[in-house]
Amino acid sequence: MDSITQKDPTRFVEHMINVWKPSAPSENSQTDQATSSSGANAALLEMKEFLNKSLTLINAKITAEAKKVVVDITEDQKGQIIKEFPDIQMLEPRGRFKVQITTTYVMIEGKAGNAMIPHDEIVNIALLPSHTSAKKEGEDYLALTFDHPLKVCGKDARHVLFNLSKALPKGCESGETESSRFVEALKEGSGMKINVPNPNIFRSVANQKTPHFLRCHKGTQEGAIYPMYCGIYFIKPTLFVHADEIAAISAGRGGSSGNTRFVDLHVSPLQYHCVTDLITLCRLKQLMIEH
């Protein structure tokens, strides 16, 4: 049995040889012995090939049954399907995924892996204008932030980040974009508020077209900071500090040079075990905060 569970057909054949060892050869000629030995080897090779194929079929059947059980459990738990998107780009995790939004989960499936994200594990949803898009219509980031790390494509994650197109369908002058359809489905499925930047909270004078973010660095990571009513996002990689967790915000001259054009912006959380200091470098001339 060990040889079967360990998928070792050679060892299994050896066991069978020991069990069904042929009786001692009679006093025959050497030619008869050679013929008998050759036939036995051919039979053993044929048996080995048969067992290899049998083990492959057995393992495939076991895998199929295991998947069937998982699917049955998933079908019972995932709730009513609101919308399915066959090809959505994601930045965290990176890749293209099929996304299913139901009344209880956001389900993603792709070459990079799969994940089932329960709605009740999501603590914040934010729709943010992309700061890297080169498309004429622009793109939106959709960030889902979790209460604690969840397994997403085999790795622990506190966020997932979708990259959604704002282009209209080809040949249409009006209608719903990928971003608007995704947001509406997520609203319906989760029942949660989708937070968006508010120009009354923050706006940048450097970019009048998209004044909702400020290009900056966090350590060596170049990205953008999005000050919002719900808190502060840095993308990417995604980092979120909820407004209720912010103890203080301070700014000072960045670097050791006296004529630097940068400032250090320090956002200190109330509980340091929840999230580390968010320290970013922002161009002073781009910063304009109202209220």
C-alpha cells in the first residue's frame, strides 16, 4: 500500500515479484531459461506501464472528486451572482482574472491563482483615479481593504487593487464603462459605500484635470497619495491609514539641503502594531489642502 500512496509503480512491481515469485527453474537448457527470463521482463514492463496509467487515472479521479466537493461547498456559500466579469486587470495581485461578484463574496480566478473574498472581511472600498494611466479616457483604481490579512492567490494580503477601464464600449457614444459596471455590481453585492476623493477635502494645484492625488515617494516606492475623508491611501503598493487611526499629521523640510523642493509628510497612526508610519515625500508646490 505504501508503494501505491507514494505513486511508485517500480516499487509496487518489485513487491508483486516477491509475492508472485516464480518457482525455481527445472533442469532445462540455457536457451529455455533465456527465453523465460526475456518473457518475464517483457511482462513486468507491460505491468509497470499498466500500473503507471492506472495510478494516473486514480489520482485524476481523486482530484476531480476533491474539486467537486469544493465546488459544491462554494455553490452553497457564495450566494446569488450579481455580475461576472470574464477579463479584469488587477495590479495586486498582478494579472488578468475572471471576477464574480455575489451577494456574499468577491471571487477572482486566474493563472496567478484564486481567491474568495467575503464581503464582511472588507473594511473599506475606494475608487481612485489612476495616476499612471496613459489612456485618453483614463482608468480607475478600485481598492478593497481587509480587516486582517486574507489568502489571495496563496499569499497573505491586506488589499487587492483592480485597474478598471473608463472607456466606452466600441462604437458607442454613451453607456456604461467597465469601471461603472464593476462599481455598481460591488455596491449591490456588498451593500457598502464606495469612497471617492472629495475636492473639498483635498486638491492639487499641479494637475487641474485630476487634482485628487499628489505624486510622491514612500521610501523607494514612487506612487501617489490620496487624502480622503475616510483616510489616506498610498498607491502603489497599496497602503491605507483609516481616519480613525490617525494620531497626527506633520510636515517638515525634506532632505539635508537647505533649498530642497520636497517636504516630508508624516502620518502617525494611533496603534503602531496595526500599521507602520506612512512617510512620503511630496513636492511642496503641488500641495494645497483645504479644510
